[in-house]
Amino acid sequence: MAKTTLRIAGICLMLGLIPATRGDNIYLNNGTMVEGRTAPDDDASAVELTTPSGKLLVPRSVIARIVPGPTRLELYEQEKSAQPLTTSRHLEIAQWCRDNGLIEKEREEIRRALEIDPTHVAALEAAGYVPLGDVWIKAQADADRFKPSENEQAYTDRVVRQLLQGWQLQVRAIRESWLRSASARKSGPATSAEGKARILKLSEPLALPAICKVLSDSNDHGRRVMVEALAASPLDVAILNLVALSVLDEDDDIRRTAGEAVATIPDPRIGSALRLILRSREDQLIRRAATMLGLSRDRQAVADLITALGIAPPPQDALDAMKTFDRVADMFDEPIRVAIGARGAQYPSAVYVPGLEQFRTRKGSPRRQREPAVRTEVQEALIAITGQNYGFDTELWNAWLFKNPPLPRLGQ
């Protein structure tokens, strides 16, 4: 008896109880059921069983009975082909998989349900997410309670991070399902419009960093939606990232779209930020900032633009790109305020769109030998602002400025 028990245990161990893709259900004397394909020419003493682990001979003495297929995986495939695979149908199949011990298949069905509708409440719950405010985050033990090892500030910081992760989850799901996926491209404008509408509904302040971080890594359409979402918000973090997009994005059209949005915002800090960028040591940033100043028709920028008209070695105190944007960020430093129950928390206003990395390791943008010693973008900005065209003659531009000084801003 002991030998038989050990033999059954050894067989269970070898099989790993891993279901095969088709075949029979083999019930052992200890009550265990194993799935596999039995060979038709089995002799009287053993059954040859093929499983994903390989082939082995199972003594008939340890087998209680053999029930011809189908196996659970065969039934699973039948379940999948029975009806159109909607979100609800995927969740029904996931429950069937759970009831039948197919845990990996259960997870796969839940994942497919969320691919169809990333906001489906039952699918999010099945995937292990819980609502925290207006967002869904991965369920964690005591996610909404103090841990013994943390103080109140550590607690609020942790919850804010979880909230931000939840917003990133939502934005990423919208991006993949409606803005960037193969199915979205096939569905055309209607699907893209749905994705845009869903992004623009994310009006919570903490959604803005998530929109920047996720949609920056998107196609042109996704980045335009990001620009529109930022332009709809009056918060400092939105204005700051619009300014950053207008000079940092690699695509000319995206920069111009962001610049046009910036030009409609009546905030004097924007002109100050662009003029600061105009005085950096990065030629590429100077040209792009000039274009944005031309769009906004900023008369306060004329003197700085005249100085930037010709290419010359940057002054000793000119800032590199990283320090320039540190100063720009200081102009828009009102933090994002988050309510966590009765507590208040903050998340910093910062540049969340990419683009600064390209300047991180270089000292500046030295002029190539054959480049013209002037900046046409600066000239075009001067023409747009003044209505005059003195070419690249700084003396004539300064003479015009002397006769037409900009009116001081209120409070100056």
C-alpha cells in the first residue's frame, strides 16, 4: 500500500498536474485528476500518457478510471468560440476558468476584457484594482491606512504616488485602446475622437502630470490631444508644460500647435519665460523661443530679439538648457493640490514632457562653420511683432525700438 501511495505521488510530481492541449481525463486512485492524451495501443499493465511535460508510462494499478476527453483546455477553446468576445463575455470565460482551475487563462481573459474597455468596473475589479477617489489603483494591503513605519507626510506622499499611478493607468489604457492601437487606426476618426473625449474628461489636477508622461510617448495625434488637455487647464503645471512643448518637442507642427495655445493665454509669465529661454546658450532653443514670441506678438521681447538676431559666442552668464528650465519652472511653481480625505497634499509643478535630455550632456550649440551668422527665426519674429523689416541690421532695429519703446506692463 505504501509503495502504491509513493508511486501515485511520484506520478503527480512528474506530471506537474499540467493540462495538455487535448485528450483524456485520468483519475488516479488518490482522487487526483490528470489531463493528457492516452495512446490507443496501451497494454494491459500501463498507459502511455502524453502531457506537456513529455511521455511516461502510468501503471494501471494506480489509475482508478480514464474518462475520454475533452480536457479543460479543449472546453476553454469551445467557450471562447461560442459567442462574440465582448468585455462581458471575456469576464464570463474568466470566471469559468477560475472555477475550473485555469488560473493563467483567467488572467488572460481579464486582460483581454480590459483591452476592449479599460474603464469597465467589473474588469478592473477582477484585475485587482480598487477605486481611490476618481482613479483605480492596484489593490495593496492597507492602501488607505497608516503603516506603523510611516508618519503622516510619508503616508500622504505614498497615497499621492498611488493616485498618480492610477491616472497613468487610465491615460495609458485610453492611449492604447483609442489613440494608438491597431484597432483604433482601423476604426478611424470616430475612435480617435472617443479617445480625445476621454482624455479631456480627466479634469482632476493630478491627471495632468500623467497625461504629460504618457501621451508624450505617443504619436502626433496623441501629443496634439495632450496639448489640448493642457490648454484647457489654468494650472501652473499645464502652462509650464505647454511652454516646454513649444520649444522642446521634436515635431515642428506639435511645437507650433503648443505655441498657438500658449499665445492665447493672457499670462505675462509666459513672455518672461520665453525671453529667458532666448538668453540661453542653446542656439536651437533660442530659435524656437523666437518663433513662439513671434506667435504671441510680444512687444516686450523686441530688445532681446534684436540681441539674438546675430549668432555670437554666448555671454559668460548665459545658462545651459537644464538651468534655464529650472528658472522657467520657478516661474510656474504653484504646486498641484490633492485632497486625501480630510488631509491636503501637494505634487510639484515641473516639466513632465521630454526633450531636455538631449541637452543634458552637452555644453551648448556651437555654430557650424558654414552656418549663416544670423537667425532667420529671430528676424521673422521681429517682423511679426513690429510690422517692420530691417533684415539683419541691428542698428536699424535698435533705431526703431528707440522711437517705439514697448509700453510698460501694469505694475512695472
